[in-house]
Amino acid sequence: MTTNIGMIQFSKVNQPDPETGYTLDDNARALVSMCMHFKLTGEIEDLKAIHIYLRFIKRCMQTAGNFLNYVDKKNKFTPQNKATNLDDANGRQFGL
């Protein structure tokens, strides 16, 4: 479910659906999971995913300190960021 952009938002049954794009909150959860896995196992391969998720979160951070949540498959912010209340996604990211 992870690409070079981040964790894909949804799948169709057991296949990632890149058309659904990516979200801040999904990548924040993926980051927490991979950090916990790395802490338990020390597997160096985990660092690649950790870096991808951190880069995604950094990209979502805006200059005012808030975050945008929705990114499309081309790594562009979507109009949904202006139409949707992003407080939940921002709160989940700060829970890291």
C-alpha cells in the first residue's frame, strides 16, 4: 500500500487503489506502526517506509503550522482540503 509518495488511502479488496490518493492521517498512523515495528525488530528496511511517511507529513505541513490532509495520485493537494474540516486529521498528526 506504500508508494514513493506515501500510504495509499484505500484498496479494492486486497489491491491498493492509487486513484483514491493519500491522506495525512493514514500516513501518520503508518509512521507510528513502522516506528513501533522498527523498535521491536531493528529491521533496517523499516527506515525506508519511515522516511516516506515523514516526508509525506512534512509536505502536508503548511507555513502557518497547520496541515492539509488530501493528496492525489500525482502528489498534488486536492480541492477537498478547502471543503472539508481538517481538524481530525491535524489532531491525529499531532498525536505522534
